Amino acid sequence: MQNETLIRIPSRHGHSVSGDEARASLQRRTGAVSACLNAIPMDLPWKFLADLAPMLQPPILRELSAPPGEFALLNELLAGIARGPDSTDPSVFARYLAAAMFYVLPHELPLTPAPSQLPLWIRVSYLKWSLAVPQRLHGLGEADLYARWLEGWRKVIAVEMTDGRAWEGLPEYQPPRIRRLVEEQLALLPAPVGLTCGKEKTDKEA
């Protein structure tokens, strides 16, 4: 039996959403995740790049709580990621990862593979996702967890930029452009300073 790293569903999930805007966002996420999981292999790269990757840019979908009815799907995604990129067909792992990026923040995964371990079509979107500024940090100690994760991730990205392996075959994303992208994203990360932790401040508290 293959050893797997248990990935638990983040505790911020499990709440029902309310409001038309939140429900519409939930439907968009459900559609995006379904497309990631059900697109035929030869169609998934262009489908992801054309339609799904742009949906990952704003943080609202991945920071939206998953209602309890989605836990079976979320557990399936996290189990697929826990097997790691080297334990199965990389394209299958990337399919699970692409879907999970709509649910989780990178520091919520104990396994965050280097971009060079992934198929070309997901690498740039994955890098942007991994460096996006969390809008909120939930629970005691999460700011410290995020800061530790980010410090380790900076080292991984530094190696990837130095040897250039992750960007071979991506002529529009050669190391100088990737370096600029990383520097621009890291400039937005005074982590954890400036991030809210736990509940949003009310107008009265602000």
C-alpha cells in the first residue's frame, strides 16, 4: 500500500454561503472544478489556459468556504494531491491540482511541488497562485504557518529561476520574465503584516 501524506480539509471550509453573489461564485467554482476533472486529456491544457486560469486570478473563489456537501469532492482532490506528482501520471496529478487551486491556499498543502514537476500548461498559473496574497488568514497561528511556508517557497522558486528547468518549452516565460513576475508578486507580500487574521473587522472596529 502506497504511503500518502494526509491532507485535511482546511477548517475554514464547512460553512454554508449566503447571498446571491456568494452563491453565484460557488456555482462558478463548481463549474470550473468540473471542467478540470472532466475535460478529456487533450483538451484540458487549452481549456484551462483559455477559460479556467483567468478565474484563478481574483482570490474570491479559493477563499470561499466549501459547504459540507462538497467535502467528498474536496477529499478526492486532496487525496489525489497527497499521492504526489511522481506517484502517478503527471497530467493526472496536475488535473487534481488545477481543481484544488479553486479551493485551497498554497500554505494549506503540506506538499507544494516545484513548478518543474508539473506539465507546462499549468506552471505559470500555478506560480501566480502560489504567490498570490491571501486576503485573510484564519485561526490562531496561521500567520506564522504562512510566513514559514512562504520562506521555504522562496527558496524553491530561487532554485527554479536559477537553473531554468521549469520554463523550458515556455518561450514567452523565460527566466528574466519569470524573475520579474516573482519579484512583483513578492513585493506584495509583507507577510504576515497587513493581513487580517480571523474575522473581518467591522466598521465599528476599524
